[in-house]
Amino acid sequence: MQQLPPQVSTRTAMLQRRINEAKNFKLTAVETLFSVVVPTFFSSFLLFLPGFITVPANTAVSIFRFGKFEQTIKTPGLVWVTPGYERIESFTGSQTHKMDSLHVVDSAGNPIIVRALLEYSIDDPAALRIATNSSLQVLFNQAELTVREACGRLPLLGEKGHDIRSQTNEIGAAMLLDLQTDASVFGIVVQRIAIVESRYAPEISQQMLMKQMAAATVSARKEITQGALNVVRDTLKEFPKLSDDARERLVGNLLVTMTSHVPTTPVLSLS
């Protein structure tokens, strides 16, 4: 006798229908939008958001990809860069570096103290990054060396204007040319380098002051003597008939009176 399949209860059949309906359920368009499209969009946006950077004015951003240079962005505004790339931000405006109290020896062997000023700007941040790891100390050391070499070619004070104080413009132009040659290699533009103050070191300042006073005194005496001789010459032309003895006394009196550094008292002969 053939056995019949067991009968399924009403409750079991209802559960089976619910299971089948759940497995075959299809999302509507609205449900698909809010459950799949929107989360995917926001996830992608959150991934791309860190790539947006703001480039301020007078600023350059160098991009390095796995240690290799990619590009430099100098245009101000909002830009997008692939997240994870290295970004080096550098100020490209004019900057100033002061060199205070540099102890230098001039061409005469005298110790002097110099203050100098360096004005520069970063033109290629990527080159500076590659060459010096974005350090400006190399530029400052080279600028100090340039100042020392320039001051060593001239005396602090000399004759006919061939000294440091009277040729600061010429010295600055020469230093600018020398320094820019080296600075351009690592992306620096040197705008100006100048000596703003120079003086003798304290240990010799008193002796050099005495030397300057002596030199000034000798120079003044030379001018006074030359002027006195001119006066004597013109005076003798006014009295062509004087005797030799009178001419001698006149010349002597005029020279003594005009070249003496103290007041003179004329003496008249009674005979």
C-alpha cells in the first residue's frame, strides 16, 4: 500500500510563504536611493574631502608622490590633491634675515664689527626641499661668508674713498651677484644684501680714533701751509720793491702767524 506525504500544517505553510516572500523581496527606487546610492556618495565624498587644500596668496605648495616631486601649485585658491601625497607649503613673499655683530677682519688687518641685512624670497620650494630639506640655514651661512669676504678686500677707513664705509653700495652689488649664483641652485632669489653698519672692534677703537685724529691733523696742517704759501706769494706781488731783508721778515711773520695753532703776538722793532 502506497504511503501519502505527510500533511503540512496551516501555521507551517504560512511561515513558508513569509520566508519565500522575504527572499524574493525587491527594493523600490526610493529605498534603493537612500540605502545604496546616498551612502555610497557620502562615503566617496568623505574619501575625497581630505584632498581639498587652500593655497593662500604668496604661498606655494609642492606635491611629492612617494618621495618624488609631482608639481608645485602657486595659484591662490581651492585645489584638490590626491590624499596621502606629501604637501610642502612655503611662503614665497619677501623675507628678511639680520646678521648682527659679525666679527670681521678688514684688508688692513684690523678687527671690525659689521651688521648686514639680507632680503630674499623662495622662488622654487621644491628645489629648496630637495637640496636642503627646506632649511634656510645654508643660505644664511653663505650670506655671512659673502659679507666676510667682501669686508676683507677693503679697509674700514681709507684714503680717497677706497674703504668699506664709502663704498657700501658697490660692495652690496658685488655681494648680491656672488650670493645669487649659489642661492639660485636651491630655489632662492636674493633681492638685496647690504652692510648697514661697520665699526672698529672695542679693543682697538680708542687706538684707531687717535690714529684718525692724527691723520686728520696732518692733513689739515698740509692745507693750512699750502694756503699760507699762496697768501705769501700774493703778498710779495703787492710789494715788489721790498729789500731782501724786508722780504725775509715778511715771509717769516706771515708763515708763523698763519700756520701757528695758537694765537700769535706780533713784535715791532723800535730801531
